Amino acid sequence: MTFSAFDTACMSRALQLARQGWYTTQPNPRVGCVIARDGRVVGEGFHRRAGEPHAEINALAAAGEGARGGVVYVTLEPCNHRGRTGPCSQALIAAGVAEVVYAMADPHRVASGGIGTLEQAGIRVRGPLLEAQAAALNPGFVKRCHLGLPRVTVKLAMSLDGRTAMASGESQWITGAAARRDVQLLRAASSAIITGSGTVLADNPALTVRAAELPLANAAAVAARQPLRVIVDSGLRTPVDARLVTEGGEVLIATAVAADNLRSDYPPRVSQLSLAGDGGKVDLRGLLAELARRECNEVLVEAGPQLAGAMLAAGLVDLLVVYMAAKLMGSKGRPLLELPLDTMAQSLPLRIDDIRALGGDWRISAIPENS
């Protein structure tokens, strides 16, 4: 299927629009839409947040009667079901558009089918166009639909010699302010944040998205949606006065403790889930599957070397984001990951995806080849 330069330009603009919903659309995908007629753009829109109009509806509203007989460029196949909002396929038919160009098919088994509905109504449909770029907008949504698991990013901070804390456990602050602001962006883009009970006991973090530290024009609106915070706590050691318990929004504690022995002293914002795995540990894959069932697309892991290492060793990590500070913390410091490997043959290969400077630190993004 061939596409004109104008087709590509309109879809590129739709992709740009979709990125404006990067931090706000969850659990929905990020989608942008452009409507053109007679070789000029007459309307555009993007999806802002779940429960509000989809990208196509916003673009139709902007185009008005200009949409009739026009060409719709949308980054995801128009939905075909009634969920929080009505089906976009029917709205496009009612608006009298002549053609729809889509970037990628909808992987959601319930919402898909819009292409067939549009074609049955006599609307010409073309695609995919810029499919890889569209998929990159929603890696967590695509993975959840295909595999029933969210996309997992493990965030780590280390010194130049690979240490994450001093022998005493002291770790604040390894990196500078620019790196910490970048972490806020990672949190804001996540559906859930996972940590371990060891980190809770040692550092007492809140793991919230803080508007004052977000380098975004709409920081307050973004921070209004707090990710679900998840504690992997095999023995239910998390104190009732931990900041994760007393501050922010909802908390889920995943534990190996049997369901009939769960604690009763946590506040209502804290739920507990018994997910016993091997060796008295929490079943990490089962936890991720549960988060996917709760419509979590992107999950961020901010944990100590033991939990982060276990996630990596189990092949559950899609991306490592390592912030490296230009300092040395010495041989007594704690390692980046707990990975009991003995030979080079056991080493876990990574593919470096991106390296960039953040203030005086470096951010390294790497993709595990076993994920």
C-alpha cells in the first residue's frame, strides 16, 4: 500500500499529538488524530485521560462540518466498543468521513474491529502507516494486550564504580537534582511503582509523583494521578507508619503470607494480596499478571539490589534505566544488583538503547536480551 508525502505528514502530526497525553491517558493508550480535507488540515485532537473523549472525537469536534468527506489520520485503529466512552468507529461513520488512515491495528481484543466496521459502512480504510512509531507510543499497552503482562522498567542509581549505597545503607543522594527530576518523569508515566520491604525499612520512601519536581507545564494535572504503589513484602514487615502507608494514594502489598493470616492494622488505602511463590518469596510473575489485570500498562521498579536482581534474573525486565554519578563510593559499598553469577557464560547480555547527560550525571538505558 502506498502513501503520499501528505499522508505521512498528517500521521506524523498525529503522533506528535498523541505524545501530549504521555503522562495522563492511563490505562488507555496514547492516541492522536488529524482530519484533512482537500489537502489541508481541518481538525486535530488527542486523548487526554481515561473517561474523556478519545482523539477522534476531539478531532471531529475541532473540524465540525469540515470532517464530512474528509480523511482521518489516527495513530491507533478506531475503537469499536462502548467502554467509558462510545465507539469511535460509529462517531466517524456519523460524521460522514470518506477515509480513515491508521498507524497500527488495535491489539485490544475487545476494542478492536473498528476497521471492519468502517469498511462495512463504505469508508475507505488504509494502513498501517508509521506503525513502529505508533507502537513506540504505547509499549506497555501493546505488551499487556498481547502477553497479559505490563512493560517493566527497573530504575537504578549508582556511582561510577557501580555502588548503590554505602555499607551502612546510606544512599542519599548518589545523583544530582537533574537525575531526580527525570525519575519523577518515569514515575509520572507509570501505572504502578514496585518496591521491596527492605527499601521501605531502610529508606522509608513515599514514591509519589511530586508536582514541584516535574519539569512539565501541566505538572499539577499530571501529579493529580498517582501511580499504584506496590510493596513486595514476603513477611508483611511494612510498618503502619511507613510513608508509603500514610502518604499518597492506593498501596498494594504483595506477600507470601497466607490469605487468612493477613494483617488487619493497615488503613483502607492499603490492600494485601497473597501471592506465594517458591522458597517463601512472592511470585513476581504472578504479581505482574495481577497488575496487568488491573490495567497497568507501564510498571516502574524502584527497589534494592535483591528485588531488582530477582526481577532481572527471572526475565521480567523490559528496560533498565541506570543513573550513573561521577563519584566513587568504594569497595565496601553495596552492589547494583544481587546476581549470584560465577562465570562469564552466565552473564546477562544487554543492548544499550540510549545514553545521555543529566546535569553532572549520566542516564543509561539498556534492554535485557532475555526479556
